[in-house]
Amino acid sequence: MLEGCTPPGGELAAAYRANGYWRGENLSALLRSWSRQYDGKTALVHGTTRLTYRALDAWVDRLAAGFRAHGVAPGDRVVVQLPNAPEFPAVCFALFRLGAVPVFSLTSHRASEIRHLLEVSGAAAYVLPARYRGFDHLGLGLALREELDCLRHLFVLGEVPEGCGAVPLDAVDAEPVELPEPDPSDVAFFLLSGGTTALPKLIPRTHDDYAYQTRTAAAVNGLTSQDVYLAALPVEFNFTWGCPGVIGTLGCGGTVVIADGPTADDCFKLIEEEGVTFTSLVPTVAQLWLETAEWSSYGLQTLRTVQIGGAPLSPELAARIGPGLGVRLQQVFGMAEGLLSFTRADDPEEAVLTTQGRPISPGDEVRIVGEDGTELPLGATGELHTRGPYTLRGYYRAEEHNRTAFTADGYYRTGDLARLTAEGRLVIEGRIKDVIVRGGDKISASEVEGHLLTHPAVSRAAVIGVPDEYLGERICAFVVADGEPPGLPGLKQALQERGLADYKLPDRLELVEEFPLTGLGKVDKKALAAGLAAAAAH
Ligand code: AMP
């Protein structure tokens, strides 16, 4: 087990094995067995690239040997920041095969986030695009390699200038070599928390737990080798990667079509051309798809199921999705930390429109807990706590945070407010964690506040989400100025210069003289939000 990770409890781990949840499989060996089983069938499609299972597995072999030859060793952490492209799954599976551990980063991450991920994981390597959507990732990578002792290798998708010491991904290629099999109970990769702390926490996902999650999500949805999954959202999201997503589809011998992004026009074209049968979207994107579907001439007849998750879905929008896209809606409540809850194909319509369904595994344990930590009666709203065969038991290298993020008996405190219906379905009612959900992106308020406070014109800062018709929420920064009040453009620019990802920049600035305080002397964010709502109503 990688140092710094909390192993799951002994008795529960034994039960997960005895129940067949953890089968002692590693993700690299699984790809190998899928390749043997599905062989010449198409595994991945992206643009003009089409890869069979056999070709994908062979590419992964050569990449793994290439990474090894370039000095990446088993156990090394590797930050992977790649756009939606076949290189993403190929690089990740190659690192699994090698026993190195990818740390999934978003392409929108900038210096602030990448430096943090490299440092906290002690990454030996960083896989990045040379340039993507106008940003010079290679420039950032080269600067960080100078700055951080741990970072030895840069592997780059795209053009690399001679002599800079970075290795183009094309050159990560060697004759396959025998590599020791990774331990199924070991960490396969790290996902990122969209959590409350100033910077993202690393979520260790083991081979066994992720193999189980993807297999179970696929089985709940009845996936077969005839299914074609469209990866429209970023492929590094847990939702796209494994709910059942890319891995679940490959595990059934289906085909994964990778879109460059979720734009309706591009995705509709892919759905028609490739006969896509299912996809996963956040509510904001679903709304845009509905608008486009009204006039688009692309045929979406093959599309059977659209999963919607990652952010609250209003019953009104939920009701439009089935008829508007000619599909079955599936609500998904999930988290990179583990627990997934799906509505099912045979659920009554009312349940599909108004609940987030049932946990996917009989091994998932959920509790609804009151402020005093005791379990609430059925139907009451409280904080959702969960434990199960694919839910983490501790963030990586975060001992102090773990003491409060988990209960003594190993339940994860999700920070989400939920209730259970009599039929055992979850209804997500809100959240107590200080996170803004903008589109599908999670923004930690305290992270943005920390950056704002470094600005000379900011004396105090409080960041909240304000309701927004399109994005669900937008970021509003309340600021008590120090001297000359700052303006929104100047603040945004200052945060960008500090290397903060664009999606975390405030959309709105409210200058105030002072903050309302709670009885405990903390900033009363509810009062700030209520003040804005009252002002908007006038
Ligand atoms: P992430 O780990 O980035 O996928 O974020 C997980 C969080 O997103 C959850 O803890 C919830 O706060 C939120 N979330 C995910 N799915 C839903 C949903 N269907 N409805 C409301 N919130 C959701």
C-alpha cells in the first residue's frame, strides 16, 4: 500500500472480498483480458482515430515500456493533465501496467493547482499537452520542473522544442517488457476532491475498488458489447471515467467515442455517425443540448440513456430531458470519493424526475445524520454519511483533515444534505460544505478567499455561490476593501496571475463595509446570500 493511504478496515475488507466485490483484479490485467476477449472490436474512437481492443492494449504495452525506459518507476506518482483524446486512457493504463500512479488533473488547472498536485503527491513526472485552448502548458511544466525537486520528467502531447529536456509522448515507445503485476489492493490512481479545503485533496482509488465500481455501474445499466458511450465531459472526471463511463464500457466490450468537448453540435454529429447509445452530462450541458435539439437535424435515434449528475437537477429540467432528446433520463448522484446512486430503468417516472435513485451496490451503507451526529428517522433531512466497497477511507497525506472528514467507524461525511424516501431512494436537498457548484465544476470557497486575501486592496473576503439560471450557481466575492476599493476585472486578473484556474474566478464582486457574523463569530454566508436575494427581488 502506498505510504500515506488509509487501508480499508480489516473486517470490512474481508467482507468485500468474501462477497465478491473485490476480486483481486488490477486494471492493467483487466484491459489485457478485455483485449483477448474483444480483440478486433473497436474500443476507442476520436476524430479519425479508431483503435481496436488489441491495438489499444498493444499501445499500452509499448507506452508502459517506454515510460519505464525513460526512468518512471513502479510507485512513482505522475500528474496526468491531458485533453479528451485517446492518449488519456492509453497513458493511464500504461501507468497502471507499470505500477506508477496517475494523479488526474483537469485541463483547466493552472500553476496554483498543478504545483499543489505535484508537491502533495511528490510526483516524479507530469504528462501534459504542449498547448491547449491557448494556454502554454509546456511553459508551465518547464518552470515547475525548475522549481520542484521531485519533478524529474515532462512527457508532452504535441510539439516539443529541441533541447528543453521534455519528452514528446510519441517518443515514449519501447519494445514491451515483462513488468510485475500491480497489487489489486494498491492505489491505482488519484482522483481530486471538489471539497471544502483550500486546495484539492487526493482521493486514492484502488484497482479492486474501481474495478468493482465500474463493473457494478455497468451491470446496473445493463451495458453490453453493443453499447457505444460518448465521453462528452472531460474524460478525467470520475463521472466520465468510471460511472460506468470509459472503463465500464470497455469492460463490456463496448465502444468509447471521445468528444473534444460537450458542445451539442459536435456531440450530436458523433451520436449520429457512431450510433452512440449512452452518455453522461451535467445539468448545464443538458440544458444546452435541449435547446439545440429543437432545431438540429442530426438523428439521435440510437441514444437510449442520458445520465445527468454532478450538480442539482431541477424537476422541471428533468421532465424535459426524456421527451426533448428522445431518451431515458437517468439521475446520477455521485462523488469522486466513491458512493454512486442511480435511478434505474424500471423506476417509476416520478422517482426518476424527483430523486437521485438508490446506491449501486448492496455493500453501500448510507446514514442521514443530524447536527448532533445521531442518525435521523427515515424521511428527515440531514448530512449524508456513507461507507462502502468503493468509497475512500482517507484522503492521501491528509491526516488532520481525515480526522474530521470521517466518523470513528469509517463513514465519509459527504457534506451533502439528503433524505431517504420510504423506498430507499436518496433525495439531495443541498449541502453544508462550503463548495460552489458552477456548471459541473466544484469550487472551494476557502480556496478563492485565500487567493483574494493576498490582494493589497482586500482586507477581508467571503465567497459564496449565487443562483444562476444557466450554471446553477455563479461565484460571488464579497470584499471588505483595504483603502481604494478593487474592481472585478483587476481582481480576476490578479487571481489569474497567481495561477488560479479560470473556472474559479469570481463572476461578481460585492463591496461591503463589514460582514454579518454568526453567533459563533464566523462570517454569516447565509445572511450574505439572503441580502443579495432580497436586493434582487426589489
Ligand atoms: P465530484 O466529486 O467532483 O463529482 O463532486 C461530488 C459532489 O457533487 C457531491 O458531493 C455533491 O455535492 C455534488 N453532486 C453530484 N451529483 C449530484 C446530484 N445529482 N445532485 C446534486 N449534487 C450532486
